[in-house]
Amino acid sequence: MSKQDKRSYIYILRQCFLTASVSFNITAHGSVIGFSAILMPSLRRPDSHIQVTTSQESWIASVIGFALITGNFIITPLMDTLGRKKSHILSVIPILTGWFLLLVVNSVGGLIAARFLQGISMGMLGPLGSIIIGEMTDPKSRGAYLTSVSLSLTIGVLSTHGLGGFFSWQQNALICSFISFTALLLIIYNPESPSWLISKGRFKEGEEIFFWLRGRGPEQESEFENMVAAQKMQRKSSVIDQDRPLSVKVKRFFAYLGSTSKKPEFYKPIIIMFLLYIMFQFAGINVISSYTMDIIHKVVGPDANAKFLMVMLDIERLVCNIAAVFLMKTLRRRTLLFSSGAVCVISYIGKAFYVYAKENNMLPFESQWVPIALIALYMGSLTLGISSIPFAISGEIFPLEYRGLGGGISVLALSFNFFLAVKCFPVLTISIGLPITYLIYACVVVFCLTCIFFIMPETKGRTLQEIEDDLRGISPADIKSAEPLNGQNNGELRRCSSHILY
């Protein structure tokens, strides 16, 4: 191995270590989501020291959605004021507290409070995790790193479901707390985001960390210079108002929000992420994680080995997530999203008609393999594209100026629809039946995919600055025409667009 290859290997390892800190934290969040499938059957046992009703069960599973919104509001100002690293450390505290609270509670209220704390942590990391990875990794491999978000969620769900077959839910909570503690240790040794440092005018620190993470070459130097130039222009317009009175700053802030909301580089990413997050939740990834055994019993049959099938589905999800990492490096984002979305809708419709035919004795023969195959097809479609693309796009599509605000606003759709999809699923299945519920969820997915088709740009292999320029409506030709005539341009002679020279 040459010296240059060794240096390149070191930069990859540094980016992997950074991604691992986010991934461990998200793995703990996956454990929170999968914990419901272990907790609910345990609480239904006659010997359980906490007795719950069906309504209380749905609240325990879905209260995370409300907590996510709280976490979103908390993290939005923090990530821009305190920085990415300190905000990341703070995001671990609520989930650790929630795990330890689960060890001592003896009431439904205590369970809901513990889950609420964990949901706050998930809401804080929701926009932050993808931003950290998106800002600090190489554009060529950024998609693969961002796919680790959904991969980590899968590992968290799988570990919780697997441990549920051997340990009580209290012991499960204790084991999961060590995942969060490991994430905290990794975060402490991470650097601050160079993009955030540059946005605060700390150019020297940002430069050192940027090249420490990415290496120094023509591409890296060009990307860094473009990022610094864009931020210097932005800072020139904001420094003027630093000595203004508070009342003037407040008025200017609301005026800023009013003018910003009209900019396509601000509202387009938010609309895209709203649609992606709604599609993600109603595609049902958190629904099936929270009610896995209940869904298996309803679709496959009451005699099905639900615990075994639950673990097998989690293993399939893990394998597909690993495959998604490689697919993100080879396929375009749009190709992967719409192909997996089509398979998801088809499997939704297939499960709906199968359950309807089974309930009305219309099946020519009954076999557990047909519904198992439909569920497996459904899980594969969720994991390969629908659950990985939104998190990848969220780390790529927001301009640096609006990355904290835009990410915080857009993730509200993820949080609210988490609550809506998980809370409504058991209510709808009881009131209108599972087939109609599946068809409703499929219609929501189709609507979101249709809108996304017309407005979402391709982001694969592009730098964050290129994506930002695209959203602003600045084409490569516009950038080229704005370059100085004596600038470096591979020796190409450039024509001036005006006959008047100054």
C-alpha cells in the first residue's frame, strides 16, 4: 500500500468514527422503537405488576411522537448556537434517563414518562444526526454514511426484539442503556463540524478540522473555498445588525423569517422533507416495529410463531439495510426511492386483499407462506429505499444558512406523523379493519411519491454547495460566468459577457 493510499485510508477511518458516534446513538433509538413489541405482550400477562388497557398500550407506543416534536423544538436553536457536538452530547441525556426510569417505574404514568423522555432524545437527534454526517463526510461516500442512520435503527430494533426472547423488559432496558452510554463516549472524542465553525466566522478552526477529516487535494480545497466564500458573503449582511437594540433585532428576525420563507432554497427543501417524512411514517416502518407480533397474528394467523417471525423480519431488515449502503453508492437517489416505493404500495395492496379474502373465506387454499412472503416483500421495500432515502436527503438538501432552522421545521412532519401513524393503526384496525387500514396507508404513500416525483432534485455525487446553488436557481453556467477572468479554469480562455471593461 502506497503512502497516499494509507493517508486516504486514515481519512476514511476518521469519517467512519464520526459516523459511528451518530450510529450508536441512533441504534439506541431503534431499541426504543422496538421496545414496544417486547413491552406490550409482557404487560398483558396476568402476573404483570403493571396492568394496561388497549388505549393505554397505544399511548405507550405512540407518545414518542409527541416527545419527538418537543425534541425538535429544543434542538433547532441549540444546534446553531451551541454547535453540533455539544448538541449531540445533550441529546444522549434524556434517553439515558428514560432507560433508568424504566427500571424503577410501577405505573402506566411512569412508563409513559420514561418513553416521553426517550422520545425527546429521538426528536433532538432526528435533524441533528443527518446534518452532522452530511456536513463532515465526503460527497462521494456521503450517501453510504447517511444510510447508516436507517441501518442503525434496524440494528436497534433487532437487538431489542432478540433480547426480548431471553430477558425481561426491565433487563432489556438496562442492556440498552449501555448502547446510549457508548454513544456518549464516542461523541466526546469527536471534532466540531467545520461547516458550523465557518458559519460562526471561525475559519481557521474550520479549515483544520475540514482537512483533518477529508484530506487535502484539489477537490477538497475547491469545496472548502466555495463554502468559505458563501459564508463570508452571508456574514457581511448580518454583521451590520450586531449592535442593534433587542427590539430591533426581534423585528428584523421576523422580517428575516418572512423574507426567507419566500426563498426557494428554504421552502423547497422543507416541502420535500415533509413529503418524504410523511411517506416514511405511513409506509409503516415504525408501525410494524411497534406492533410486530400483533400484525403477524392478524396477517399470517393466530397459530403463527410470531416471536420467531419477528426476529426473522429484523434479520431481513438488517441484510437489506446493508444492501442499501451499496445501492446508495451505485443507484441514483430518485431511482432507489421510486422503485422501492412502488414495491411497498404493491405489497400493501397485496396484504389488504389477502386479509380481506381470508376474513371472507374467499381463499382457494390457506398457506402461511403467502402472507409471510407478502410481509417479507413489504419489509424489503421499506428497508432498501423508503427508510434510507429520507435520512440521506435530509443531510444533503438544506443550505448551510438554513440547515438548523429548516431541518428543525421539516422534522416536525416526521415527529407528528410518527404519533399519527402509530396511534391510529390499532384504532383503525379495530374500527374499519386491517384491509381498509392498509389501503388508506397505501394511498398516503402514493400521494407523497407523486408530489416528490415532480419537485425532488437528484443529489447523488454532488457537493452540498452544488445542491444549494441548484435550489437557489444558480446553474453551473451562472457560476462560471461569475468567475474572474484571470481565475484558474484549467487554462481555458474565457469570453467576457460585456464589451465594457473596467
